[in-house]
Amino acid sequence: MDSAFLPLTRREMEERGWEQPDFVYVTGDAYVDHPSFGTAIISRVLENHGYKVCILSQPDWKKTESIRVFGRPRLGFLVSSGNMDSMVNHYFVSKKRRPTDAYTAGGAVGRRPDYAVSVYGRLIRKAYPDVPVILGGIEASLRRMAHYDYWSDSFRQSILLESQADLISYGMGEKSIVEIADALQAGIAVQDLTFLAGTVYRTKQIGHIYGGEFLPSFADMKKEPALYAKSFRIQYANTDPYNGKPLIEPYPDGSYVVQNPPCLPLTTQEMDDVYRLPYTRTYHPSYAAAGGVPAIEEIKFSLISSRGCFGGCSFCALTFHQGRIVQVRSHESIVEEARMLTKDPDFKGYIHDVGGPTANFRHPSCQKQLENGVCKNRQCLFPKPCPNLNADHGDYRKLLEKLRALPGVKKVFIRSGIRFDYLLADKDPSFLRELVQHHVSGQLKVAPEHISDPVLFRMGKPQNGVYERFVAKYGKVNEELGLKQFLVPYLMSSHPGSTLKEAVELAEYLRDHRLRPEQVQDFYPTPSTVSTVMYYTGIDPRDGSKVYVCKNPHEKAMQRALMQYRKPENYALVREALYKAGREDLIGYGPQCLIRPRGAKAFGTADRPAQGGQKAKKPEMPKKKKTIRNIHQKKGGKKG
């Protein structure tokens, strides 16, 4: 037993001399005590405030006794599915089971239930009917109000009701969890905790709520999906701690689910304090025999520099979970952690990442945010950068310079992704030059996501012309530095707004730029995103307009196959898609054709059979565009 870890077993709790924990933290992940894991952060924050926390990792949800390992906690149970929504963790977008689980020892599957938070909550309620149950983490945060669930293809009530819990601490939770703990410690009943920012609670009395805004009722939304688009629009406009209102969602039994405004963002000092807590930075030693927890390998030598994102991508839930106000750690805090990494025996001199949701966001998008909050009805970068946008990479550049200068550090990479439109908005070109010269490992991953402007609009992404400008600048800087580094674009099929017409346009783009993605990403409707609302309702909640949604599995397969039209196994789907889109002109032997006629040899081999004794000619290949000639990687792509 390593006493540096919080207790994972009753024996470890007793070895600390504890008779009873203050909180039992139930999680669907294996216990990894690293600040990239929410369980580690919340448990260490509570420990720092004097509370005794035991970790109940992956209990057997089929047995009530599994919840009683540590006995009755003095103040309550904390419940999380882990670092991922349990359904995303378990299933591909096709709804087929994933073969491994990176957040379980040895990558084993089956250690947590589907809809883990709800299952754990009901199990606790059965074992201890009167003990407070507080939900947190990504699954609870994004299901805190009524929502569409892709896996069951149903409209579901708040997870607070499904789990039979008392309270949700949504968002990142460091502030709200301490306030909850202090209130319970002071003897306030959990039913009376209706006043805390960053929480969601259930009530039958709403007279105490000042300035609240009603959402459509659950019953009405379930009957009329278009009302969910209206509800989501209201929720989306109230994700800011400075100007957000309490939101009230009525339910058929006469009760209400109430969401208080979010917690205030952490200051730099508060962020530093969180990341300076005594994490062991690895998995519990009891997992060593199984080979450890695979997820640690992805982040072991990476540094978190920020949280929050004002990018506003429609398919991303960060606005609902971390918020749009960027919060950062100080240079000193990050450099101190980097020095710790260099002392690790496994460190080879390479820092794998320095970033956050978007690596090159290191301060709020404008000065107004810290006084008045983010704009309710305006995005910072979409459809074009706001005139008030402060596009400045100076702080980030200085941070990277300090990290590169550390003894033992050979290279500092940026792998968490950059916003190329934000980079272009910076009038100082020096960051792009330093990025190319020092922080790219042969290829830079970027996320244009699509090339059709109508689809990009639904995605909340900049127009394709912006990406083309970035490609040209990236290529020019590489040429000036005598480097040959590639771009690997992440692309997505079947996003709301994408018909076969736009899917074919994307295939033509791949043809023209000689891109052959080995793996592609189909749109995945996860809870609480603008795109998922479009998928369910056929309405863009931002403006109320109707949106084409590809739901038919066969059409989704065609759109996906078009992104890999060169694969022989995709031939029939690609051919069918081209006929349905009225693009038979792309079936043939010309340089612009995607596939050969049925029975002909595959693209890139011999041409059609020679006639009249003539020698068969090799098909002419389409010419590459000069601006991107040598900077798109031929192979690559996002995992499906």
C-alpha cells in the first residue's frame, strides 16, 4: 500500500487511522491520481480543505454490497462516470462496442455499466437511502437538464432525476464541491442547498428564485422536439457566470429541476493551487499486475496550461462544461511541473503537449469578458473574428520558450490542436514561425472538419477560404525555414447540413490534394452540443432554421465511404453515392474521376483495356495545387 494515494480499500482507510470517511467518491474509472483526471482533482481539493475522501473505483453495480466497502460516509457520496461519458467510452458512433477501455486497468472492458452515473446513484440510494448523493464529472455535467440521448434514441429527463441524486456539481467543480462540503459540514441539509453557483437541484418550491428563466417543460419537449431547440438556445445563452440566469425546467409531477448560474472562473493563482496539490501522478499500484491504466500514457508527459474555450464549435460540449472564458496557469506553475517531468526515469526529453481545449488560447478573448461576461448572442470567432478579439500569442510564445530552455528538454510539441483562424487573426507572424520551427514533429494536426461552407456554418467553423490561407502561410514558412512538414486535417462526415452533394465535394477535395485518410470520423451526437440538437430536432438552435440531417445508416455509410473512395471495399457505396448525387461524371477514366466503371481496374493502376492494338495508357493524374503541394500528409486522419 502506498500511503501517498487516497484510500482505495477499507484496509488502506484503516491504515490511515480513519474510522469513517467524510466522502466516498464513486467513479467508473480506475483510480489514477493525476491532474488530468477529474477524480484526482476533486478528491485532492477536498483533502486540501481537510476532508477525508476514499475512492470507490468501479464497484460491481450488480451488488448493493459493493457500495458498502467503506461504510456510511459522514457527509455524502460523490459520483462520476470518470473522465468520459460512459456511453462514449463504451460505444463507437455505429453503436458497436469498443474492444478496449483506456481508463480501466489493462484496458479491460465491462468494468462499468452503461449510463454509469444513473446506475451508481440508484445503487447508493438503495444501500443508503438518506445519505446525500452529489453528481459530478462530464456525464452528469452534460446531462444536467433534459437532453437527447443518441444511444437509446430517446429524449431523457435530467440525470438528477434518473440517478435519484440530490445535487449536481456541473462544470469543472473545484469551487462548488468545496462550498457543498462546507455547507454539509455546517449541518445544512442537502435539500436546502439551493443557493450555490455551479449546481443543479430539484425542488417543488420556486418562490426563492430571483430572476430565473423558465425552460419548456420536459413533457412538452418530449411531445414536440422543436421545443428542445428553443430550450437549448436559452441554456446556451446562460453558460456565463457573470450574466447567466437561473434556469427552471418543469416536470410532470409538479417538481422543477433548477440550474444555478456557473461558478466564477478560477484565477491564475487558484489554477496554480489546484495543480500544485500532492498528486502521485500515476495509477494506484494495485493495477500494476494488469499492466497499469493505458490512459496515463497519453498524458504522462503533457502539460495542461489552460481550460475553457471561446472557439464555439457546434459539435463540442466545452461551452457547457468548461465555459467560454479561458483560465490559465502561470508560467512558473507550468515550468515547475515540467521540471518534475524531466526527473521521471521514463522521460526521454520530449514534452508531448502544452495546451488545453485549444492550445493557443492563453487569455480571455477580450477584456470585456472578465467584467461583463461573454456575449450571449455573439461568438468570438464565428462566423468571423469579433472586432474586440484580442488575438495575441505573446504569452504563449514566451511560455514555450521557457520550456524549451529547460535542461533535459529536447523538444516541446503542441498536439492538443490550434485554432488556425485565431492564429491568422494575430497581426504578429512570429508565433507561426516558432510553431513551425520548434513545435511540430513532422506533421501538424489541424481541424478544418469540412470544406463545404454551408456545412462549416452548421459546424460553427470558419469558411474553407480561411483554412486555405492558413495552409498557404504554413507552407511558406516551412519553405523559408528549409523544412518539409505536413498538415494532417481532421475531417468529419455526416454532420448536420451535409448532404451527399457536400460529401462528394469533400471527396473531390481529398482527390485534388492527394489526401488518403486511413481513419475517418463520422459525426457523433453526444449530449449537450448544438450539433446534437440539430441531429435530434432538424433545427439549428442558434437561429431556428431547418437543417438537413443524415440519419439513415446507409447514407451515413456512403458519406463515410466517399472520404475513403480509393479503398476497394468502399467501391459499391461510392458508386451508389455518386449516382444518387447526380455525379456520374466522377465515374470514368478522366483525371477528375473518383472511381472507374464497374469491372475496370482500380484507380491508380492500368487504364481501360487498349483498343485497336494501341498500348494502354496510364491515366493522367490531377495536378496538385501549388499553395498546398507538399504540406498535406498523404496518410492520416482522426480515429473513427
